[in-house]
Amino acid sequence: MTCMKGSPEAEISSVVYAAKTEAIEVLQHGRSWEFGELQHIMEQPSNHSRMIMELQKRGNVLSNIPENISSTDVQQVRREVTRKRLRTHLMCPVCKNTSWSLPLHLRRVCLEGKSGADIKKLVTQAKHDANKFLRHGRMWEYRSLHQIMEQPEGFEKIVKELQRRGNVVRNIPSGFPSASWADFEDGTRQCMAVLGAAKSDFLGILRKLKNRDACPFPTSQELLMVLYYLEATVILCHLQRPAVVRYMTVSQWLQRIPVRSLGGHCVLAVKSADSKMVSFALNREEEMWFNTYYCEVRPVMLSKKKTKGLLNGDDSSYEKFFISSTGRPVQKPSYDLHLLYKKYQLPEVTSQQARKAFLTASGKVTNDFQKSLLADYLNDNTGEWDCEQTLMISQLLRTLTNDSDTGKERAVHTGPGCKRMKKQAAYDTFIRIFPVTLEGAPPRQPLRASHANEYDRQCYDQWRADQLQLRIQHIIEHFGKRQPSESKLRRFIGRQEWTSNVPDFDHVLKHWTRPRVHDSVKDNGLIQMVRSQKWKGLQITVIPGKNKGVVTTTEFACGDIVCDYHGTVVSRKEGLTTHNSTGKEDTGYMFFYQDKSGRQMCIDAHLERCMCHPHMVTYGRMINHSRNKSNLQPRLHSLDGNTDVILFHASRNIKKRGNVLSNIPENISSTDVQQVRREVTRKRLRTHLMCPVCKNTSWSLPLHLRRVCLEGKSGADIKKLVTQAKHDANKFLRHGRMWEYRSLHQIMEQPEGFEKIVKELQRRGNVVRNIPSGFPSASWADFEDGTRQCMAVLGAAKSDFLGILRKLKNRDACPFPTSQELLMVLYYLEATVILCHLQRPAVVRYMTVSQWLQRIPVRSLGGHCVLAVKSADSKMVSFALNREEEMWFNTYYCEVRPVMLSKKKTKGLLNGDDSSYEKFFISSTGRPVQKPSYDLHLLYKKYQLPEVTSQHQKS
């Protein structure tokens, strides 16, 4: 009588219907309040606005709101609450509870009174854990699950696997074994499992490196395999912390101490980050592995480094021993170890777990002195140890893993009564009396016997071996950077007047290593080369496809100095001015770098002939550029401590008549590098969302949807899916990783425990990949009759669908269907074509109005009509509709389709684009349906049924 006086009856009925619906909603949810929620609202600074928003959300109506609380404030609060709901819930590393604001939680609860730096560190760690969990924690491999469940203690194993992946299992009884890999029968053997699994591949790569003439050079992945294996050897076999891998330097490797006892060992002393010295012993085989990496693999890794940081004075790559595939020092050995475990699909063991296992296994050692030594070793207290104690620990560790150096003897060959240790002590006494020299001769037998007793022969052989090694080192130091020819070597040895124990050419060649490089150039010959520009072994010639270039007339070994980049040293500003003022063909001869003091400098070589050498063309400016095949590495040096000079070092062996190539970087400022680094950090910390369509994670889901899964869809559809993915990820972080021990136990007690756990993982948002076709996965195939399951969604949605059709017929008595209800009609008819009539989704896309109007009526069997549809490949397909289905399609054509078309923006239509009027099925945007499969997916999601595709239905 008041509000809608004179309004049509249909409009009044619509408002009454909406009021009844709202009343039911208020009665169900509007009168229930949680005390904690009320308290949280009232504790907030803007509690009035939040309370108003909460009351309005629950269906209450507030009148006479003061002006100081405007609707804008309420909307702002609503937006803030929405942001909180979409914000990633991080798990507190301390109490293992999730929170929408972890910094606030830590500041108030777990780290109350701690500094902001500690809180920020934990928040960053939680972001990394959440990102890692979203990327890897919810991805399961069917094979690994099956292997876990086949074991006798499958329940305990699955609990531990869940915990290892970042899940939290609550209320575990006290008697339950904790989630530790040490539950294996022999934890020490488990530490070595990955080394044993990878050893054959590792040795195969080493054979390729040795037989380079007969075998192809190893690939980048194989070279990385060598690096990962050696890192695992240091961490798992020698029980060193990952920091030892990071801080081990070339000088420490070159200064290793050879010990000839127990078949030959060497002892390495490494200074870690806290300046604490740790030492460990390598046997002869391991020393050979490390030396092969140093001589063959490391130079290749270094050649991949972008040279700007190096020219800026950052030469840490040359100092550190372990180099990554980017040419930089290894930063995360633990992650490299993780990749090795992932490659061989073995349970992962960390450095801390390996130390704990060996500490537990040390109970087998009966000698108290050896046990205390092992405990000190595992606690890094090895700074003052001698080589004998380090070797003793090495033998103890190998015995505990049942992998001693002898391969036959399993006992620990240590202690005062050990014969081998006595032999070593006898030789130590022997060389103190008869020191090893270059020119000396070994003592005769009676003199040896009086000092070495029964070990005289062993001491004699060892003394000669040490002298031979000393003479080889003397020869290498004499010839310096260039490897000598055989004739030069024979002439030099002839001048030494050595009558016995003389090294031959093969011995010298076998021990030849790259000489160490120094930043300060003090070699008079090298200084003269730089000043005169008369470099030996180089020639400028015409190279096909590259005009002029530089080739070698002699061989260069890896590490040799080939030439320099000669030019005028100017400031960066002057160099940029010259760069901008010269022609395009001369702009590639400017070498920008940063000197030792941090100044930005430039070597200007744009003139073909420099002022100091007007009669010649220098080699450095003629070296061609190659990003992938470069064999030179530029490095900044100081000439006499005053003048900067860029020297090109050979990054690999260069054969005679080989092209000399360098990868000189583009001019990139440090500001640009920092910006790129910040961008990479943001990407690494950004939440990886799972695509609802293809079930793959992506650090930028909108970009992924726009380019892959929803190509051609509107921004609203993409935004809707992104919001859904954020909700799913947030829900997964809050609930998907929380497990109740009792529920797990109940699942595992059932006869089909394995199938149940797979389904439970899928229900919680996990993705189990590579499920075999015969496995009863959480899909339509679980049902006894697959054909009935194909029709399940049509049966579930039929009542709603028919209700909407009744609304369309009785428009005077019922309100007009909403947009969602009209979409329901569209989805149902698409599902009818795909699931009931077994047509491909392309038939839905290409079906036209003319084809519908030209349907052929058939009066047999109760009345049917036949539709013929031309698909994308001009292939005609036909299917028959019964009388009821024909009525449905006709209602859609007459009532629903015009409403859909009215929502279309008319710009394309006015331009002559009338494809919407041709196609039969029209989406909610007024455009033809593009992805019927996705519409079918939405229908399944609405009724929460296992999804069936067109292909499944046909099978």
C-alpha cells in the first residue's frame, strides 16, 4: 500500500521473494555471534565502523548514523577485511599456528620483546616455507606414495612424509616415533644411499672428462652432477656443514697436506664463516675426483660467468673452490643436495640429520679416546688436530658406514698398536734425520736399517717418491705459465745433473696444473708485453662471417694470459661522451669497469691505432665476441700498482689456429643490477598459486591464465579465477596442511587405506600425479557403472534446471530468473550435448542458429528431431534430440538467448561483427561460447561431483 503503490504485480512478487530469502538468511546466520569475534572488533581502532559493517553484513539495518562515520569509512573497512581474507596465512615457525598477520603475531606472542630484525628474519623464513609448500608440498608422486604404503610401517611412514613436506600433524601420542629419517635400520647407510645411487653416473662422467678424444664432452647437466656429488661427499661422507662447501677456497685445496699412510690420503683445512678451522681427510680416489673437478669442470663453470662483477673487482669466483653453473660461487649447497636427492628419488638427509645419525652410531665404538675424537669432530672442534687424528676420524667414519678404504677389513686400523700408524711414525722420524731435497741422494741400506728398523724398505720407497714429486714441482715452477715442449724439458733436466730418480715428460705432464693468478702484475716479461703490445702466439686474420679476428699460432693452456685489452684509461663519464659521439661501428670498443677503489672507469679503444702504438693494431680490440663459445676471461689487474690493465686469461685450453673469442658484457650500471636483484627477490617471495584449470603452480597466475588456460577470455573471468586461487591457497595453508592423528589412524586401519589416503590428499587440495589408469582415483571411475556417473551431474542439476524453465514459462506469477540461473540453463544444455549425446566441445562452439532452425523432425519413437552441425574442420556431425530436449533447446533459443545477446557491447556489432547472431550458444558477455569444457567444469564444481570430460564419457 505504501512503497510500491501502482507497481506491476510481477515486480512486487520479485521484491517479496527477495525479502523472504533475506529473512531466512538473517534467521540462519544473523543472530549468531562469537564472543571472540566481538572482542576482536571492539579492540580495533575503528571499532565503530567495523561494528556497523558487521551488523550490515548480517542483515541488520542501522538508522541515524552520525556524519563522522560515513559510508566511505565503512567501505574502507570492508575493503580492508577483504584484503585480510585474501592475504596469505603464514605459519609461525615457533608455535606452528597460522596467522593472517605473522609480524603482529610474533611481536605480541611468540617473540615478544625481540628485535625487529629477528621478527623480519622469521617472517622471511615463513614466506619461503609457505611458497615452497605451495609449490612442492601439495604435489605427490603416485610411485613414492605406493612405495611408502607397501612398507610394513606404512602409517608411520606417511605421517613422517607429511611432516617432511611441511604439514603439521597434531595430537600425536607420546609413544609414536617422531618424524625422523633415522628410523631406518642403519641411519649411517641411509646417509650414504644417495652417494651409492649416483656413483655410477658420476664415474661415467669422469671417464668422459678423461677420454675427451674418444667421448663427447659432458653436457652442462652432467657437469652439474659432478659438482653436486662432490658437495654431497663433503656434507654426507665427511660430515661437514654446508658452510664448509661455501667457504672452501682454491688456496686451501692447493695447500692440502699429503699423507702417505693407509693407502694415501690428503688432509684439507678449511676456514669457515666464523673463522673456525675444520679439517677432514680425502682418500686417494676422492682426491682424484676433486682434482678432476678443479682442472676440468671448474674452468668451464667459470667461463659461464658474466664478467661485469669480475671487472668491478669481485674476484671471489677465482678464490672459491666450488663454482655454480652461473660462474658464481655456490651459495646454497643444501639446495644442491636436495636436487641430487630429487634426481634419484631417495629420502632426503640433511647435514644435521647425518651428524645425528653418526653420533648415535658412535655408540658402537668401544675405545673412549676414539669416541671423544668423533664427538669433537662432529662439533667442528678440529682446529688444533694433527693429520694423524684426522685420518683416525676418517677411518672411523668409513667403518661406521661399512665402507672402509681397504674394502676387505672392517676393523678400525687406529691406535698405538696399529701397524700402519707405526710405519707412518717411522717414516716421520726418518725424514727428520734424512730430509728430502732436490739434489740429495737417499741413505744407504745399513744407515736406513739403523733408524727405520723393519720399515727401511718402505721408508726408502716413500723418500724417493717424495723427492720425485719435489723435482716435478721444481720443473713446473721454472717454466711458469706455459707448458714446455719435450725438447725444452729434456734440455732443462740435463742441466740439473740428476743421475737417478729423474722425472720424465709424461710425469711432468700428468702433474701439470694451472698456475695461480695474481691481481698485481709483477712479472717483468709480462709488463714488457703490455707496454710493447708484442704478444706471442697471436695473429690477426680475416675470419669468414666476422671480418677480421684473432687466431692462435701456438697452444694456450687453461689459465694462460693471452693478451690485454689495450686503450686509453678514462673516466666513465668521458667514456660515455665518446661512446655517444662516435659512429655505430666504433661503439663496441669501449670497455667499462670499476677499479679497486670503486671508481667507474673505461678503457677507450675506439681508435684503430692508439697514440702510444701508432704503427700497429693491438690484439685486444680485434677479439670477436661470442656469448656461448668464448674461451677468454677478462680480469682486472694493476700494472706496477698504478695503471689498470685488463688481461684476457684462457678459460679453457685453446688449440693451435683456434679462434680467440670473449664474452664482453653490455654496459649495465650497478643500479640496474640492484633493481633486477630486487625483482628476482620479489618473484621468489611471491606466493605461487595453483591454476584451477590445469593444476600447475605459477608465480604469476594472471599472466599464466591470460597466455595459456584462459586465452581470449575477459579480464573479469581471469580476475575471478585468480581470486578463487587465492582463496584455495589460503585455505590450503590454513587447513590443508593440518592433520589430526586420529583421523589418519582411522583411514589407515581400513582395508583400502592406500586408496583412502590418496583421496584424502586430493580432497584437501593436493595434486597426486601419474596415477595409473587402473587405480581407483577420486574420479568418475570409482563408481560401478561409469555411464551412470557420466549422467550424474545432469541428474543432480535437472530439478534446478526445470525450476528455472518453469520461471521462464510463468513469468507473470514468478520473478524473472537471475543471471546465474540463466547461465545454469546454458551450462545444462552444453552438458546435454557433450555428456548425453557424446559430442565434442567444438560442436557446442560451432553450432549456429540456422542449423537449429533447419533441424529435421522425425515422428518415430515418440517424436525426435535431428540436428546436423558443421564443426571446425568442415566435418558434419549429427545427433538426435527427443521431444523434451527439443522443448528445452527451444525455450533457451526464445527466452534465454535474447537476454544474453542484450548484454553484448554494441561496438563490434556496429562494425559488422555479427558472429554472435550466427552462433547458437551465447555466453553471459553476449559473445559466442568459447570454452564449453570450462563451463562444464563450473557445473561440476557447483554440485561437487567428480568431473567427467568428453573423452572420459566416450571411453
